Amino acid sequence: MTAWTSEIDELARTGDFSGVVLVEREGKTELAAAYGLACRAHEVPNTVDTRFAIASGTKGLTALTVMSLVEEGALTLSTTARSVLGGDLPLIDDAVTVEHLLEHRSGIGDYFDENEAYDITDHVLTVPAHTLVTTEDYLPALAGRTAKFPPGEEFSYCNSGYVVLALIAGRVSGVAFHDLVRQRVCEPAGMADTAFLRSDELPGRTATGYLPVEGVSRSNVFHLPIRGSGDGGLYSTAADIGGMWRALFDGRIVSPATVAGMIRPRSDVPSESMRYGRGFWLHASRETVMLEGYDAGVSFRSVHDPGLGLTHTVISNTSTGAWPVTRRLDAVLGLDSAATAP
């Protein structure tokens, strides 16, 4: 081990980290290590190919799916949500476009507003978790949310916006959104271990998410939708995420011109010490691109610097486990990216 890999290993072990750490540079693996348990009840250890939920990391794949439909002409950035939704979700402003939704500038009300104060162990869903299986099933959860501001006026991170994108993508393509992501992103990128799994029937080699409740090992199965949609809920491996970055910048998912548009800053987000493009977080001053996810029993962050050919991914089945490790990786690898979740 090098000095920095030993440091990361020590940090993960002494901090009771549960998950996987992967660092790749120019196609070569510099660190791949697993820690902790995928299933505490049966003492099943995590391995480097364990699948984990990635929460809002899903949004990058949603954006890529939508942009692939834009490239084909099934959508445009100026397509309005109303033109596809018809009479559904009438409180969404008729002027809201695909572009607004991708950039978190739609102003629509959010079914899970991360700007509101809540504890990660709170039950925040307003409909039963087991009813959220298909993207169309999310309509009752999205309904009745008044707008925050007129579309395009400002940046406001919005989970509902990405579920609406999933609705739009599924309706215009005629393909269920979960299948659409697999066909348009996972298959071209070779992400064989990435899918929208049901949390109540997880297959082998998949980690259960655990809540930070002292003295017990309580899973997150009642806290999150039973099956995710455009805003979150994908399961993946650290290796698959690395493959996604390579495929993205090789032009195997969407064209290089589309990629350039997606990672061009559209908003400064001072509260997060970052910028935002279309589906991806961006470093405040350099070309580093990021995906992040934080939820009950989930913490995930992957950082890619295309100029250096450097990627580090930290993926965990606890709510806060990824953050100390990913912050330290930023420092030892010289990326100095923001890592803003707790």
C-alpha cells in the first residue's frame, strides 16, 4: 500500500465504515476495498462487487436517459411538462420545460424537500412506501404541491422534478422508465449490476441499508419507496459507477456534444460550495464532475476528473458512512471537491 491508501484503509476501519472504496486512474485500479457487513443479521460481509443503493446518484442516469431521447428527437429541451402530463399534476406551471427540470430551475413543489428540516430516521413519505413501484405510482405523492417560484427564476434542488422527468421519458418513449434507464444508460456503459431493485426482495450480493439508531440494526425498508424512480433508488456497484464515467466521456451513452452541455455550469450553488449542470454536480472552479446520494441507510459519492482520468467512488449502506472517507480522498488525491452531506 502507498501512504494515502494506508491512510484511507485506517480511516475506514477505525471509523466503522460499511461499504466499498474504489479509486481508479487512467483505467488502472489504485484502491479497491470493502468493509463492514451487507447483512448484519446474518453477518454477510460487503465485498468489492456488492450492490448498494445510490439514492440521488440516480439523477445523473435519469438526465442521461432524458438527453438520449432529446438526441433522438422524441423530446426537446423546450418541451413543456404539461404537453406530456396532460391533466396530471395541474399545479405544475404550464411553462415548465424539460430544461428547467434537468437544471433544478422549475420551481415546482417537492414531495421530498431536502431544504426542510428533518432527521434521517424520520418517515417522510406522504404515501405508503409499498405503493411506489412504478413511476406512474408516484403521481399521488407528487400531487398537491404548490410552486415555489416561476420556472427559470432560480436554482432549487427538487426531487419531484426528476420524478416528473421519469414520467415524461416513459410516456414519450412508451417504455417503462426502469427499462428505459437499463436500455439507454446501463447497457451501453456495461453496467450489468445496476438496476432499480425492490427493497423488499433484494437479491444476493446486495447490501441492506441501515439507519443510525443506537443499539439496534434497523433497516430502511419502511423509509424509502419500495422501488425508486427518476430521483433515486438505483442499486449499483462501485465498479459499475466507474464504468459509467468512462462510457460517459467516451461518448457511448450520449454524444460528446451532449455531455459537454450537461456538465456546463447552469447554476452556482453557494450553499453547497458547488455548481450544477444537468443531472450532475460540478466543482466550484475546476472541471471535476460529481454524483452524490444521501438518504436513510444510504450514502454515496463519486467524483470524476476527466482531465486527470481520476475517479474515486465511496458507496455505503449507512446514512453517513461515506462522507469522512470521500472527504479525505478529495484531500489526498488533490481534488478538493465539496462533499456537503453530513
